[in-house]
Amino acid sequence: MNLKNLVAGAVGATTSPKQWIALRLNQGFDSNLFEERTSLSLLTMRQELEAAEKCGLLFRDHKKIAPTMQGRLFLNDFLQIFLRAAT
């Protein structure tokens, strides 16, 4: 899946755009803090997270979520995946 298709096909989550500002941080953010501070489970964005990871835009493990170098280069497009899902 390429970036254009990924952005065009974003589906699912019910989050506020403000909650994804954390992806603008080059070092990413602690996934547990996301849930703690937003009261949302990352499971609600599972499809978007998996798609972004498959395209090489996102790194995630059990502690951290962060944009990759490619994700930072295409950050505005990358964030659209989550913003479109929120609308």
C-alpha cells in the first residue's frame, strides 16, 4: 500500500485531531501516557496504526509510538490518516 492510498483510505478511529499532535514529536510518545491522558484506547486506532506501520511511516512497540524518518518527511500526509478517521 502506498502513502496516497493509505491517506485516501483512512477509516475507523474516533479521536480528536489534538490527540495526534504527539506524532509531531520526533522522539514520539509513550503509548501508556496516550491512553492515560486521552482516556482512549489505542485499540480504537488499530487499523490506522497498522497501516501506517506497514507503509514505514510509524514505529511502535509496547512502550512507544513514533514517526519513522519517512513518517517525518511526509508528516502532514501521515497525520491525515488519523485526522480523516476522526471526522
